[in-house]
Amino acid sequence: MGANGGWRPAIWTVIWDLVRWPLAALVFGFTALGVFCVPALLLARGFLLSYSVSLFLRLFGGGGLLAALAVFGVTALFVLPVLFSVSCDAFRSSLGKLGNHGDIVIFPLHQKLAMLIPSAGLIVAATALQWMIMPALLDAVCARFFVS
């Protein structure tokens, strides 16, 4: 339950919801299949997010924009930059696995850490916001626009 009696999701559900796309991109970066799978992953994520937001707008009009911002705002502001950063590194790593005529290019650890440490910080911030603030924000938006 939330602080004001609203429903709050389990913390592990929130973490999984925010981490699954960047984690999939990171895993694809360890294989040569990432050359095909990372762009497909970004295509799927972009389509699903834009379709969901457009559906909110179509069904609820102007109030749907605020509802979509309440539902997807944390994801769009914090997790999408992480997904793009991890995907860029995973794609370069996958290209390195293909190499030129079998030469495997290895990226140094400090280069990967320079991308993963800020990404982890953004994921922690997004988890805190999504778990603590988003339920109250969604309740407020729904009470304002959808409940008479």
C-alpha cells in the first residue's frame, strides 16, 4: 500500500520493469548476434512505448497525455538514455566480435565501466521515483481527469 492508501507495486517488479530492456541489450553485446538483435530490441522498445503513449492520447484525449506522462515519464526520462547507452556499447562490442576476418576486438574494462556506472545510478534513481512517486502521481492524474 502507498503512503496515502494507494496501491504500490512490489519493488522487485519495479526493478525488473526498468532493467529488463537494458539487461537484454547488455547480454546481446556478448555475442555476435547482437549486431542483429540490439537494433531489433531498440525497434521493439521504441514501437511499444510510442504505441502505448499514442493509445493513451487516442482513448483519453488531453488527459491521456498527463496519464501517459505519469505512467511512462520515469521510463522515458531515466531508463531510455540508459538503454541507448548500453545498446550503443553492446552493438560496438558485437561488431568487435565479428571482427575483420576472424580478428576479435576487445574493448577495455574501463570503457565499459564508464558506461555502466552512470547507467546504474540512473536505474537506481528511476527505481526510487517509480516505486515511491509514480503511484501517487498516477492516483492524482486519474482523480483529476478520469474519476468524476
